[in-house]
Amino acid sequence: MNNDITCVILAGGLARRMGNIDKAFVQLNDKPLLAHVLERLTSQTTSIVINANGDESRLSKWDLPVIADTISDFPGPLAGVLAAMEWAVEYRPESKWIASIPVDTPFAPPDLISRLLESVKKDNSDMACAKSNGRAHPVVGLWPVALADDLRQAMTCDGIRKVDLWTARYKLTYTEFDTVPVDPFFNINRPEDIEQAGKILQETV
């Protein structure tokens, strides 16, 4: 288990394609998406935080730190990564890395964090992001807390919002994950994805 990595579950988006609902509470087989993701992560790190905006008391049952975006107007997942970095600087200085994953990724791999870290060390990279079936998943990544100030400047001064534009400034490595029996980064963006995810769970359990 990694003690120097804080994992942030990104739940601060607007979910426009699903009617602006709170994705953390979308039910998948009678359990909220957030619970599915937490089950996949709790054995991987000793530090997990939730990036969510609005009333944080709605997430109190999970007894985890809830951190809101520190940049206004819902600028996207980079804001959640930044919020986690700045939280770690203040409250968990032993965390040298932030691992990020969206709350709508219920099949997150059980070795996600260790594999990302292994890739960074092997390639002597600045950061890593996940890849599956030849497709990169920029929001699923491992980011050095030391770049918190750089990221804030990129977002506030340079207007950067896309993850790819920011990572292009650094040495990025890709960590390939197997897609059998399921793509671990299948994410739920539309109502019909919930039904498909339910079928996947039934077939893989």
C-alpha cells in the first residue's frame, strides 16, 4: 500500500449529459458509483479525498475529506487535481503524489496506483496517465504535488483547462492496462451506460 500517494476521486463535474445530476450518487446495482470506486481504491492507498463542489455534508457518510475546486466556474478535472495537490501540501505533506480517477469509473483496476508509480519510476517521467485498448485516459493519472504552483499558474494565468495541454509541458508516460474481462476505465457518461455497467458487473462477478 502506498503511503506517499493521496488519491483524489473527481466528483466535481456537472454531468451535463446526464442532466446535471450528482454522479457520485448514481445507482449501479443498488450502490452509488462513489461506493464502487472506493471499494477499488481503499486497499491501494492510506489517503483518499473526494473532489466535489456544493454542500459537502451530502458526502459525510463516507467520512473522507471533501475538497472543492479552488478555481471557480467548474473549469474541469484539472481543477480537482489542483485542489488535491494544494490540500496535500497543507494537510498531508508526506504525500508526494496525487493519483486521480473520476467517480464514474466503477471498474478501476486494483493495481492502478502501484502501476502508475511503477511507470513513472521506470521511465524517469514527471507524471503518468492510464491507457487501455490503445486509448489514453488523461484524467486517470499520477501527478507530483511539487507541481501545484505550476498547475495553478497554468490554469489562472495561461487559461489552460485541458489535461493534455498541461501534460504536454512535461515528460509523460502511459501505463497500459488490460481490458479483459472489462475495460477498467469504462465510464458512465450517459443513462444507457448505467445499464451496460450493470450487465458487466453481473457477467464478471
